[in-house]
Amino acid sequence: MINTKNIEEALKEIKKLIKEGKKVVVEAGDDNFNRKIFESKEVDMVTGLEFNKKDKLKQRNSGMNEIIAKLAKKNKIDIGIDISRINKLSPFEKTRILGRIKQNIKLSKKNDVKILVIGADSRESMSFIKILGGDTKRVKILL
């Protein structure tokens, strides 16, 4: 997993992982970083879109918008949701993150982007996605 906020370092890491024949998973950053990552065709999955964002008064910032969703579909990039990371949060933070995930699921469903659930068994993952309004046909589970 690439966990840097510098786009140049991230692109170097992506090239290195591709040469090694490994899957490329990137931790999301700010909006400009995410846009560059989603424009890259070598990335397999982006995780943590819903973290480290600040909501506005009447608008939720989930880290994903219509443009990012279309780029994800075009470049076949999956969206990762780490349940174990969510479980460690306070109840207040969980509600904010779950609202953002719900918005990302809605955008993913609309644009036919696959969602990967990380850190939970298949039954728990399917229930999680179903409760948040997702379609279980587009969900993959990674333990």
C-alpha cells in the first residue's frame, strides 16, 4: 500500500510496484492528489477516501465526486473500505464516516464502480454494504 501524500513519490512507488508485478493500492490524500491517482491507469484500488476530510455546513465532503467516479470506472480502479479502521473510531466519528461512505456507495452504484470491503468476513461485509444502500453484486471482500 502506498501511503504518501506527495504525488511524485506516489507515482514512483506505483512504477516500482508494477515492475514487481504487485497490485497497486493507494491511500487517498487531498483532492488534487486523488485526481492524479484516479487519472493513472496503473492503480488497482484507492482506500480511505472518506477520511481526513472536512464537511461544509450543508455539504458532505466524502472524497469522491462525479468526476472521480467516472475516472474510476474508466481506469478500472476499485474503491476500498477498511472496516477495521472504522471500528477503531469514536461513535461520533463513525457516524460522520458512515455518512461519507454512504455517499460514496451511491456514487459508485450510479457509475458502476466496484467496492472492496477490507477487514471483515463476507456476511458482515454484505450486511454493511446493504445497510448503507449498496448493491452486493458489485462488492468484493478482502480479508
